[in-house]
Amino acid sequence: MPRGSHKRSDRLLQVLGEYERIVVITHNNPDPDAIAASWALVTLVKERLDRSASLIGGGAVVRAENVRMVDLLRPPLRLVASFTPEEGCAPVLVDCAPEGVNHLLGDGSATPVAVIDHHEAPKSPLRRSRSRIRVKFRDIRPTAAASSCIAAVYLREQRIDPSPRLATALSYAIRTETSGSPVRLTRTDRGVISWLSQQTDHAILAQIENAPLTRAYYNELSLALELTSLHGDTAVCFLPRASGSEIVGEVADLLIRCADVERVLCGAAIGTDLIISIRTSETGGDAVELAGRTLTGLGHWGGHPHRAGGILEGGAETEKQSEELREAIRLRWLTACAVDSLQGVPLIAR
């Protein structure tokens, strides 16, 4: 490896080359971007450092399309309940940051060696007094369309052609990250998309995008639409309970497409936590800023200019707590959006 190289992939490999064992870690409930980008990192390590790397994540793969992707493409992902790095192990976080809590190192018991992500750093009132956690290698690119774009750039820099399965995973990941909200593709993003398209299995890609949906999914979607209220150009939707966190983001993606809606907040209780997704249109304001105004003092948040999310841990242990918290967030959200009237109208006339 040449000294003084300006390629970030060279610097990453130099850092990881000092360790005998490398473990790539996605965020909990990994989505296509986390899975594909991590898979690309595992491939990079194997091809250039001649050693195997493990790929792990917490939680579960829950969205129908994501399950279909895993079934058809078989990424080397293993879901575990916990992880404690041993001496000589290099944990690498992908599509999440060490300052966050939604990953296997989120309890602060261990520090990653490297971080690759395209999100703005997550914020939390609990971490406000702490400086940014120091790692040996950090590549955070909020202008990148997806973490998979960053990982694909590493492969191109190292002249590694992805297998058709990996290329398909990366292509699908980028498509999921660039749909549902305004995204400006950089020249690098466009180059990566074109490069991956040549290796992508488009027949499998179509099967993933058209994954079968359960009746339970339609039940939750129907209930979410019935519970959505409109306050001028701002929408609010709270599901009392949901089977998984993915439905929250999916409903938010759907509602932001509603004519004349500029801002959307969707939430649901998952276990004892309250999960929040926020979407804004091109002219609807900064989603991360709105998340901060809504969740400061209550939980953690982060995201992109038009896509943000948050979590309020332990706030939904009882139905009464959950209801009180939902009402507090609703009022904060409408205030943050400068809504004149707190009395909304149903999205669907009853």
C-alpha cells in the first residue's frame, strides 16, 4: 500500500490490517443499505487483506422486501443478541455511528475501530456534554446517497468487481435510500449506480421489489391511514402498537406523497420504546432540525435533510405512558412546524 495515499479505502485497509479479527456491525434491525454496505466491507477485507471478516447485527430483518433480499441474495449476515469484542478484534460500524444507541455497541461498553456512514451524527440530550467518540478511521459523508455508495467506492478504488449477488444488494440498497424523499445524487453516486448496474441481476432485483406482503401488513397500513390527521400542510400519524419498526418509516414515506403535505411525523410503540419517523418535502424544511425541536429532552434522533428518525427508549412501558408521550410529541411536532391550529382533520373521511 503506497504511503501518503489519499484513497480512503487505502487508509481503512491500513487501519484494519493491524488486527487479526475484524467484525463488521450494522445497526439494529438492519435495512438493505446497512446489509449491502457491510457485505461490501467484508468483501474488501477478504480480497485485499486476505482474511475473513464477520458480519453481525442486532434485532431482526422485518420488512417484506428486506426479508426477500436476504432469502434471495444470501448475504453473510448473522443476527445476535449481544456482542463483546475480544482483544485484537476490530469492530467496524456501518450505516450507524458510535454516538448512537441503535447498534450492538450502543451501550458504550466498547469503541469501534472504524465507522462508515452517510447519516448526520445522531443527537441525544443524554450525550450533549460528551465530545465525539474518537475512532481510528471515520468516513461520514452526509452528501452520499447511501452507505452502500461509500462502500461501492471502496471496491472501485481497489479494483474489486462485486459478485452479481453483492452488486444486486448494493443496487437495491441505493434505490431504497433514494426513494420516497428528495435526493440530489452526486457525480460519485451516479458513477457508482452506473457501475453496479452492469453487474446487477435485474431479474432478482424485480423479485425483491415485489416481495409478497402479509395480511397483517395491510391491517397496520389501513389503521395508520385511518389514524392520520392533517393540520394544513402537516401530517401526524400514531399507531398505538406495531409489529415492527419498518411500518413507521413506510407510512411516513407514503404520507409525504400526499398532495399538499409538506411535513410528516409517524410514530408507533415497539415493545417499550416509541419509534418516530419524519419526512419533509423539498420545501418542507429540515427533517433533522424538526426532529430536534420535537424530541429534545425526550430521546435520540438523527437522519438527513428530508428523512429523519428517532427513538424514545422505555417511554411506552404502559398504554397510559404511551398515550401521554404520543400527545406530548404531537404538540411538540405541531409547534415545531408552526401549525396554527392543533385541531386536525382526518386524512380519510369517516
